[in-house]
Amino acid sequence: MTKPRGARRSVPWRAAWLGVILAAAWAPSAGAAALDEAAERYRPFLIEDIGRALAGTRALRERIGANDVDGAKRAWVEARVGWERSEVFTSGFVPELDQQIDAWPNALHGFHGIEARLFGANRTDVREETDALIGHLADLHGQVHDIQLTPQRLLNGIVRLAFEIGGNKADGGESRLSGTSLNDMQSNADGIELAYRIIFSEAVAASDPQLAGAARAVIQRLQAAVKISELRNLDSEKLRADSEELVAILQSAAAKIGLSKPTLEEEEATK
């Protein structure tokens, strides 16, 4: 039986359209898979930083037991480094633990409850608070091995932390009694650089090289701005401008890598 001439042309026409449809469907999922893989590459660094906070807090308990005020203060400061580096993750993924560990201001527990007594009054009678902090950090350290690292929430966390650095942290910071607010901001900036580089930089560079270059440059400026010897030398206005610029860049980049515009609202990040 002879086929109509048009039937011979309909097969490649339909195949071509099917290819377009499949390509359109595959592209976003491929991009999402790449970001998921990148988030997994970030996990070991996150585990290491939270482990550093936990180890520092255990050293703090040991120094408290020895009534060593200076040693306890050094251990507290060391524990804060790992914690502050991981803040791109903590508030958006484990908000309840975040509040128990690092509630601020007016905290009566966690890091800042201990800080008030240890640095504010040179007292080491914080064994109960330190044990509670160790328990919360140990819980977090266990969870971070298996928790799903959603790229959207991690991008939200980077944006939110960048905004905080240029806002209330630049205005004096949260660790005022210990005098380590500058250390906090340095660790925050390093944490932002690490998470962005490991998870998002490659995807942004592939979609918009110019935007990727801008993001890289402003992150470097943030790091340089807080790597100073004294908080009083901080150019808070420039830091605020750089942090807001980074927020705007990452909000623009989100759509290009298949994510929603990052929010500054914590409650949105926990959904």
C-alpha cells in the first residue's frame, strides 16, 4: 500500500518537536541535579566547621572544670570560628537548634549566655550552660551528616548572612562582651565565600560569566573589608554597600541557575 507523501515528512517533524520538548524538560532537571551534587560537595566542609565548634566547646568545658578563665575564653573564641562559618546553613535548616546555640540579643543560654558570665564577669560557673551547648552542637553535628542540603535554602542563607554582615553586625556585632565581633564577621565572610564557591560559582559562571565575575569580586571585597586588626577601623558604610550589592547580584543570579529569588525572611527559608 502506497503511503501519502505527507506521511513521510511527518515523522521527522514530530521527532524534531519531541526533541525540543525533551530538551526543555531535561535542561532544568540537569541544572538542579548539578546544584544538588555541588551541595553534597559542600557537606564535608560543613561537617568540619560544626565539628570545630563542638571541639572548641568541649575544650571550654575542660577549662571551666580547671577554673582556667583565660583558657576558657580562648576555647570559647575558637568554638565560635566554626560556628560562624556555618551560619549560611544553620538558621534556614535547623532554626530551633540555631536559637538554642546562638540566640541573640538578650540570650541567657548558648554561646552568648556563656559569654556574658565568662567575659563580662570573669566567672567560670557556666558548667550547666556549657553542657547544654555541647549537647545541642553534638545533635547538630549528627544531623548535618544526613540532612538534605537544599540549594535554594543554602542560597537564601548566603544572602541573609551577607545582609546581616552589612547591617547589625557592622554596627558593632553580636559578641561585644568578648570583643570578638570582628572575628565573627571574618568567619561569616569566609563561610559565604566557601559556600558560594563550592555550590554556586560554577553554575553562575556557565549561565552569566559577567555576573559570576561581579559576585566573586564583591565577595573578595567583603572578606578584605573585615580582615582588619580592630573593629573601630571598619568602614561600615562601605561594608554595608558591598553586602547589599552581593544580595542584589545573587538575587539576579538565582533565576539564571533555576532557583527562586532568595528571600531575606528567615521563616520563608524554613519551609
